[in-house]
Amino acid sequence: MPPPPPVPSAEVRLTDQFSGDRLTIGGINTSSSWLWQGEGATNPKRLWLPLDLLIGQIGFQRQSDEGGERLEWYGVQLPLSGLQQRTIGDEVALDALPWLNALGVQVNRSKNTLKVELPQPHLKTLRQGKGSSANRLVMDLSGPALVQRQGDDLLLQIKITPLQESHLRRIGLQTRRGQGGLKLLGQSSKLSTLTLKEPWRVVLDGITPTNPSTSRRQYQAFQRALLAPEMQGPIKKGLVLDQRVVQVGVKPIRLYRAGVQHNSSALLLRPLAPSHAQPGLRYLNQLAQPAKALVAVNGGFFNRVRQLPLGAVRLNNEWLSGPILNRGAIGWDRNGPLMFGRLQLIQEMTVVGQRRWPLGMLNSGYVQRGLSRYTRAWGPTYRALSGEEQALTLREGRVDAVYDQAALVRGVPLPLGGDLIVARGGTALPAQVGDAVTINTRNSNPLGERPQVLGGGPLLLEKGKVVLNGRQEGFSPGFLAGSAPRTVVAQDKDRLWLLAVKGANGSDPTLLETSLALSQLGITEALNLDGGGSTTMLIANTTVMTGRGITPRVQNGLGFVRAGSKVLAN
């Protein structure tokens, strides 16, 4: 869940604020919420922009080292933990003015549109690394430039000569020049970027030669993605790919969907999750490709700033992340039919055969006062997630070590086959070294006993009827009333469906409108997954739909994978 909005500072009056949902960044139109604080139309006192927008459409980078995480853009660095945050719509937003002002970026507003302008610099020189750095390309610039991810493509708002462009083509990049600058086709999720100053530079890491035919498939629209060679066999065996517009009242809603028959032997529905550690975000194709997922959508919720899962993910009988807040989830054995319902994991710790203690969460970024449990599925190391923690480790049914806050901040190892019990908010540790301990768990719903589970919420449909009750699942009124792109997992009597949903004329659907649109398609059960800027659909390694036009990073996904494929990502 996003953090609560902060109390506005004293120097900005609540009446001096303006908001909108349209942006023009370097002449490129995009859709995203923003909040302007201050009088006038050219000099705000604060400008709140979503974190994903700063990274995906301007070129900010998240950096981390022993000192913690920081946000950086052309040498202007600020620690992420010290930045004030607030929610705008369904996005976590930061005040971007310290960076924009430092780089001479011009901003102005007109009604619900925000304009962000930075003159395009000239590309001075190109330098490619050698040896182990051969996949690095350094671009020396005459000034700072905007770096934008547009679907599968990376747009550099720079001026480049035909000779320089031909050099990029020689090293295997597919390019396209236009008024917006230089577009590197199919490179959005392949290349990592770094911006530097003195001199001004954009550094691209991950350069690899690209097969032109593959590159073309990567930026084809949904209608052509199904023509990819790897899709032909599954399509003949019953995979359905289509898009259509459904009218709900006066609002046209576009649905992109992929479906397989129940108990398909060729394609299996599987969670797509990282293998070595749950903290961290990845592009959807980085989750889908190792699993050989032909079709994938983003999965459950997560904390965007701390990059931690916020909901149920169970893969092959192992809880990678436990459920929270009695939210909606699906559970299944092989490939359906799916079980839909609301899910809680009830955990209890018994010390020395007598006293019992409830354990609130399992492998979760949802931080609450009390006791929580972490296993090796969380990763090799646990680091403190709050300001007041202590912990103990369990091995073979006994407490073998106790850790204070300082040790947890540095990081403690998570034992193989054991548990770490973390006490937060002043809660006392329930046992001492040497004490015998047992842990018992049970699920509030039988779906939690299935080998595969994925959580989201809220539930939309059950037995063909709308069952939308987001307050029961811990969602805020603002979230429930908002309009946004949606990701949905669903089923009817014949098939399992993965869907990405957005407005056909720019006005996105509410949760109720999404439910009504699904009903028109004969869907009987449906669960909402993470939406908004996270909404993504991938077919044959081609991004065919994103919620905000920006290729997002997500914590987990859901995909149709070839039977027998490995389903954990790197």
C-alpha cells in the first residue's frame, strides 16, 4: 500500500495547489497525475510527480550502496529515505523541484496540463567500452537530456547527426530519428541508464546486437504480436488472443486478453516471481523470459518506494510472500479451474509447549506492530524494515540466536529450513536462546492450500455476480472510486483469462465499470490485480499494453508458461 500523504508544509497553503492528469515532457504527451503547489503558472513552490514517471519519463535513477538508497539525476543526489512522499491517485509522488531547478528545466501549467521542457543537447561523441565493458555506450552531450521509456523503446531527447546514427546501427542498435530525438527500438527494458555531469553524459549499459526481425516484433501492436512464430503452436492448441471494446454506459472500455482452456496440457498458469530475493523490482520481461512465459501480465501489489511485496505469492507450495488484510486471491493446482476468494494466513507460535503468540505476516513488506515471520524464501538476508525491531532465529525447533536493531539494520542471514521472527513497535521477543518453539499455520480459505496462489484485490466477480467490496479488503475509498487502467485474472466455464483493461477514449474504467465489462464477456469469476501505472501485458516478449505508456517495473507477475518450464526469475 502506498504511504499516507504527508502533512503539507507551512509555507504552502492548501488553497494554492493545482492538479491535473496530462503532461507534455519535452514535447511528448503522456498521461499521469501531478500536483502543483504555489501561486502562478510558472514558478511552483513544490511540484509533486510520481516516482515511476521521474524514472520512466525523465531519466532519474535509483542507486543503492552501503549508505542506503538515493535518487539521482545528472549528479543531483538525495537520499530516498529522507524525501517527503505523498500519494497522487494510485501513485507514490515526490517533490521533483530540487532536481528540475538545478538542471534548468522549465515547467508551466495550463488547466489540467503540465508542461516540462528541457532544450535538446547535441551528441558530441560516442564511446563504446572494450573488453568486459563492451556492452557499455557513453554519450557525451552538450547539456542534460531527457531519457524516456516508451513501451519497448528508449527515447533520448538529443540531437544526433546521420553519421552518429549510422555508428549506432553498426553496433547492432535499431534507431529512428524524429522531432522528439533519438529512439532506440526495443531497448526500453534491455538497457539501464546512468546520467552524469562534468561533462554531461548519458551512459547506456546492456548494449547487445539485435536481430532486426526480432526488434520489429518487439514494437508491433497487439494485433501483430500473435503472428510471432512461437505463438503459432499454442494458438493451434487453443490459446486465444484478442482485443475488443465493450460499452459500459457511455464509456467504451478496451480489453486485451489471453485465454487458455481449463486443464490445458500445453500452457500452464504460473506466478512469475524472483528466485533469489523478494525485495526489488524488475521489468515484466525479466520475470517472464526465464520462465518461458508466452503471455504475461503484472501481478499483485507492492510498495513502490521500498520495493517490497504486499500480498500473497505462493509458488510450488512455497510462500514467497504471505497474504495481507483478507484481500482477494486465487489458488490453483495445475491449470484450473481457479479458486477465488478472500484469504488470510493464520500463524501461531508456541513457546516451550505452553504460551501461544500470533504471527501477523509472512515474508511481507506490510509492516505492522507485533510479530512477523521471514523464511529463506524472502532472500539470503533480512534487513530491518522499521525503526524499532529485534528478532530471533529458529533452527530445528529451537531459538538459536537473538538480534538487536543494530544487527538487523546491517542485515542478518535467514536460515535454510528455519525462521526469523521479527518483533516490531516495542513488542517483546517471545522466547530466549534454547527455548523450544513450534509454529502452526492454517488458511482462512481452502484456496490458500493450493500449490499456486496469487493475491490482489478486490474481488470483482463470483459465480457471475459482482461482489465488489473493497473496504472489506482494506482498500481506501479513494482507491475504490478512482479510474485507472486495470489488470485482471479471470475465468469462465471454458477458459482462464489474463486481461489488461483501459479506457478506449482516454477515460479509464472504475472497478465497478471493469466488473460490468467483464460480465458482458461471460466472465464468471474475476480478481483485480495491481493496476494503474503497473498494468502491463507481454506477448511473445513484446509489450503490447502498458497502463500509463511507461514500461514499469513490478514485483511479480502472472503468466502462461510452457509445460515443464522453470518458473522462477533471476
